[in-house]
Amino acid sequence: MLAVLFMSVPAVRAKQSEPEPIRCEMVIVFDPMSADPHWIGPLTGDIAGTIEFWETSQNYVVGKTEHFFEKMVITTDKGDIIKGTDAGVWNFPTYKFRANGWVAEASGQSSYLVGYKMHEMGVTTPFPPVPPATTVTGTASMFLVAP
């Protein structure tokens, strides 16, 4: 019985040494009429800067749900670049979305984020925009979690 207790201690310590998730909030805008239509907006929280998402051509709809795939780029206020990809779902009736992905590249002080898992969830205004609106907006929470 003593051996079982001894073996369980390192597992507890490993979990305690894991970094806390990085938490961010974003307000994003999509202008379907722009020359380079993509989501863009400020990122605040543990990482501050600008976040951008470009949807790929792999998107598809099943019933009332769009399945989307994106490239992500964060430019931090310190000038670091963080790049990754995600895949998610967006619900037409509720305008809610969720996505999961990972950081593939990062520069400067953010280079330790390579391999981090990305989770985001939020809500948008209707798409296509309801006139007189010409853009779609969204708010979301994002978490980056150590691998």
C-alpha cells in the first residue's frame, strides 16, 4: 500500500506544474465585401494585439450547422506573430460557434506557444448581414492550453 501512495505523488506534482491556460477575449468583424474578406479584431487578456481568421475553401454545411476551417494569425502588441489553424462549427439559428485548433508557429517571446491547443467559443450577428448592416460581428473567448 505504501508503494501505491508513493507512485501517485509524482502525478499530482506534474499537474500542479502545468502552466495555467492563457485566456483572451476578442471582438471580430467580417466584411464580406472587402478585397480580402476575413475576420479581424482586437485581442485582449493574457495576450493583447490583433487577431485575424481566414476561412478556407473546405467549409461545408450539414443541416443548420456550418463546419468551418480557418488559418489564424495573432500580432501581439509586442510585435510577436502567432500562427495556427482551427476547425469548428457555427449554428445558423443561434449564431453560436466553437472551434479547436493549435499554434503551429510563433515568434519572439511567444515562441513557447508552438504546440499549444486553442479553444474558442462565441456568438456572431446573422450571416449574411441583415440590411442596413454590411458586416458581421462576433465576440468570443479563446483559451490556449499547454500540450
